[in-house]
Amino acid sequence: MATEPGQTVPNVTLKQKTPEGIKDVAMADLLTGRRVAPGGYTPVCSTKHLPGYVEQADRLKAEGTDEIVCVSVNDPFVMSAWVEKYGATGKVLMLPKAELTRALGLDFDLSAYGLAQRSQRYSMVVENGVAKSVNVERSIFDHESSAASRLLAPGPVL
């Protein structure tokens, strides 16, 4: 079952590629006492989602978001390449690890198509470790539910 608003985000340890090497990032450490906007994305990420979050990073942070996190089932080297290509340094923390996607209940199996376990596209607002909103895209054609603009929309984020 997928994580819903009001539930605590599972504490799993993700990996981040840094200039010093691969570093562990515990979700509990990242989320405790902070407002964080994690999200999981697919290849649409590199053409739409990540650029949107990079573009809106200052506004999201001005509105109280302490950290924007892109979670992916890709490896740290792919995530690092995205950081460089899309200018995400200091704007979006890239954390590759399928365990969080599974723990959130937002994974699905596409091994029949040669893609193995994947992440649904989603965005969240998490305050002090508790999901305040969870925005899961309804279909492969829905690219708006998890976009940065969704978190910036006036009114409550559903």
C-alpha cells in the first residue's frame, strides 16, 4: 500500500554521489525537523520534472521547503550526471535508491518490458518525517501531478 498523507516516511538509507565519493543519507536525518519535497520520477524527469524543480527551487525554498529531493531507481552515477546536465547543484538533492520507493509503496514491476522494478512518478511534501501530501501520477500520460508547479499551486496540495 502506498504511503498516504499523515503517515511517517520510512527511514531507509539512500546513497548520494558527492565530490568526496558515495555518501549515506538516512531519510530520518534528512527529514527530522524539516520540510522536504521528495519525489520519484521516470525518464520524463530528465525532460520535464527535474528542470522544473531546478527552475522553481528558489520559490519552493522561499515558501518554506528546506530541501528538494529527487529519488530514483537509477544509480548514483546517473543521478550525478543529471545534476551536472541540468544545473541542479545546490537546488535538488539527488538520491538514488529503490528501497525508499519500495518502502513508500510506490514501486511497480516492468520486468516484462525489460525495465525491472521502477518508481511511479510522485511528489510529496514531508514535514518532520510525516507525509503532508502525496501526489501520484494517475497514468503514463499524466506529467503534472508530480511537477514542481503542483507543489506551488495555490490552495492545499492533495
